[in-house]
Amino acid sequence: MGILSLLDEECWFPKATNRTYLEKLINTHAQHPKFGKPNYKAPSDFSIMHYAGKVDYSTDQWLMKNMDPLNDNVVTLLQTSNDPFAREIWKDGNL
């Protein structure tokens, strides 16, 4: 599972925290050469080696932000897109 898929999954658990999400990330991706374990300079950090170098991330507020509802303007924009694929995948989006 990818980083964002794990985030979506973690949001389903009522007792999930930024820390439990980070632990899931580490357990899932610790062996991946592009994933860096946290050095605990902050309680919820991890690193990803991008093509241009290492980028540090903090999972602070990721769970809460991921549970925010999608802005209605974004849904409307995608439903009226000039791109047929975008329109198709958002045709049943809730406003």
C-alpha cells in the first residue's frame, strides 16, 4: 500500500493518531530504498528520497486534514472539466 492509501485506511480507525499512522508507514515501507525512517527530531517524521534529494515530512495533522470534506467547488470543477476522463470519474461525486 502506498503512503496515501495507508492514510485513507488509518482514517477509518477511531483511535488512530499521527503516531499510529507513522508506525504503519514504517512497518510497510522500512525496507524500501527511497523511504527513510524518522530520526525523531519531531514526533512524526519520515523521509523520502526524491530524484533531487531527501525530503523530510511530518505527519502532523495529516489524519485530520485527510478527513476534511472535499470543497464543493472542486467537485463542480471536475464534473464540468473539458477532460472526458475527469468528468466520468467524478460524475457521481456528492455535492
